Amino acid sequence: MEVSSNYILELEGVIKQYRKFEQSEFAKRSIEITSDQWLVLECVATNKGIAQKDISILTIKDPASVT
């Protein structure tokens, strides 16, 4: 299946808009972390004792960025 570059660019634009929305919602609630940090914290809170490697898999993040 071939995916057109227009589709990928549009999808990236939607993701950026969503991240801006997330950050604005965090700001409204005085939550001073990023949505990526929230994802990691949520993962740790719901998976006690989880390894860094597994956090990176569940959050789809580079293992080096999950420290």
C-alpha cells in the first residue's frame, strides 16, 4: 500500500494541532508538564515497577528519552 506524501503531511498537521490543544488544556489546569511527560507518568502509575524499556514501548518513545 502506497501512502501519498499529502496524506502524511496532513496527518502530521493534525497531530501538531492536537498537541497544541493538549498543552492549552494542561495550561488551563495549571499542569506544568508536557503531554509526553504525562504519558510516561500515566504509564508508570498504572504499571507499578515497569522497566524503562517497556515504558518506551508502551508510549512509543525512544528509550533514551524515557529517563
